[in-house]
Amino acid sequence: MKKILSLILFILSFQFMNAQCAMCKAVVESGEVSQAEGLNSGILYLMVFPYILVGTLLYFIIKYRRKFKI
């Protein structure tokens, strides 16, 4: 249970992080603050999907293993 809660908190913490690649950061530093915030939101939005896909895959693997007690 602790591991699941830790994983959920870790995934949700991405909402508060500022994620930028080096090129994007250089472009945004020369622009407006609203552009930087929009870029950060877009990057975080794109980062969520791999975690959702992997989490869903792991859920079905665990469900399958428990069903057949492998």
C-alpha cells in the first residue's frame, strides 16, 4: 500500500514541477512569462501519458497474475 501511495504522489508531483528541455528553455527565456507557463504546461501534459500507459499495463499484468496465481 505504501508503494502505491508513493507512486501516486510521485506522479501527481509533476504538476508542480517546471519541466523544460535546454532548447525550449532558451527560446522561452527571450519571450514572455505567459509563453513560458504555457510551454511548461504542455510539456507536463505530454509527460503524463507514458506514466498512464505503463500504469495501465502494470495493472493488467498484476490482475492477470493474481487471477491465475502465477
